[in-house]
Amino acid sequence: MRVAVISDVHGNAFALEAVLREVRAVAPDLTVNLGDQVEGSADPARALSMQARLARAGALEVRGNNEEKLWPGGRRSALSRAYGAWLEAHTDPALLARVAALPLTARAGDLLAFHGTPDSAWDSLLWAWDPAGFYRARDPRSLRAQVDSLNAGVVVCGHTHRPGATRVGDTLVVNAGAVSDQVDGDPRARWTQLDRVSGRWAVTFHVTEYDIEAAVAWAATHTPFGNGETSLLRTGTMDVRGDGVWEGPQP
């Protein structure tokens, strides 16, 4: 079995388009979308429509923390509320309602998917947020305690925008890379491939080139958030905060 995992598209249709070309080339048996589908400004309506088509084709989906911002009262800052108002005015409300209603977790055989942890789209499984501004590896005993009870051959999560994997007992635990909004200084898009061979799962992390300048230009032309989007997408870091940047990945 082959599974393609995308996560944290953040409304970047240009990055998603490039990733999906690669995904189609490997012909997965299943595509998994780990959430944070729309919160971004590089043609988010088109990005959301592409992901809706994936869902109609049978993709397994869970909600991210940013989908919860679409709930009544879900936005926690003035900037986030301003972005939400713009998004509602420029996006099909039925598509927004669809992703807001996605489940927190989903299963396919012995694969378990969620955005952050099985209990919260805002927390993270492999890494814990450090107040200094980055993620630290979680205490392995704490991780073991969480994973042992999940009864899964492979666990896939997102949220941190940081690809990585480890084995916990007999379970492969995979944090998928983000399609958009990187944190490591490399602005290219990411997606993750899982292969189940002879009953065991293996993971491959993919890095995908895309037209960053086209994404930047779209945001600058069509939204009031172009300055923040430009810095975010060009640098591949989350250092940008302030005018033009909505609430992105958070601990």
C-alpha cells in the first residue's frame, strides 16, 4: 500500500499544485490531508477547491487548528479576525463549512491520522513547544505513553511544519512536512510518502520546487496581506509577525 500525505497547505494554491503533480506521479492508493487547508493568502479559494476535489476522490481528511478558527468565536486576535473577514468574502462558504466540520482524527486500516495530537489540533506529538521559539523533542517516555494506547501501525500528524519520524515500539510515528509556510529556511513545498511492504511501514519525505514568486505576486495583487506573505514564503521561516501575517502555526 502507498499513501501520500499532505499537510498545512495554508491556502497556497501554487505550492499545492506542484505537490499534487508529484503525488499523481507516484499513484498512491490513498491520499491523507492533515489539515490547515485554507489559512493563507496565495489564492486560498483555489487551494480549498483543489483539496475539496481530493476529498471527493476519496482522500482521508482531518481538521487542523486553523479549521477551528472557522468556528464561531474561533479567532483570537484582531489580525486573525481581519483575515477571517477577507476569507469569508472571497471563498465559497460551503467549502469553508466543509473543512470546519472535519473530524479531529481518522483511520484507514492500521493508519491513524490527526493534525496535532489525538486530543487537540493545537498541541504537537513529536515535539513540544519551547518558549524560546522553537520545538524541542518530547520526552520519549511521554511519547511512548501517548502512542502505546493508539493501536496503530503508523501514526501521521502535522502542525509543526517540521518533517520527521521515529519508531515507538512497533508503531512508526511520522510528522509530515508542510506544503506551505516552512520553518527551516528552505521555502520549497513538502509532502510525505508512506509505503507498507510486508506488513511494515516506511516513510519518504519529499521536497518540491514551486513558483514562489507567482504565489507572492498573487497575494500582493489580490489581498491586503501581501507583505507578510512575501516574507513568509520567500524566507521559509516563521519569524515574520505583525502587519499582513495572520495567526499561523502555533504551539
